[in-house]
Amino acid sequence: MKKQDLKQLRSISERRVQKLCEENRIPGVAKFSRMWLIPKDAEKPVDGRRKSLVDKEE
């Protein structure tokens, strides 16, 4: 699956997908030459910038 395909499916920018790949936040990702190989069943990683609602209540 190409970055553009993941971007369209997950509604995130291509640059964000690149950063997620570089940070190994997408399981199973591999770099081949200048291209990132992303598994078709890859899930969108949890956004680490947000805390869950449970954390806010405590």
C-alpha cells in the first residue's frame, strides 16, 4: 500500500504518514529505497498528543 492510499483511507496528510513511518508508529512498515511499504491492514496509530477522557476525569 502506498502512502497516498493510506492518506486517503485515514484522512491524514502524506507528510504525517512519513513521520509516522519514520517513528515506527505503524506496525509492519518497511522502507525500500525511498519508498515506505505499509501493510494493507495497518491501523491508524493513536494520537499521542491527546489524552483520553478517562485521564481528564481524574
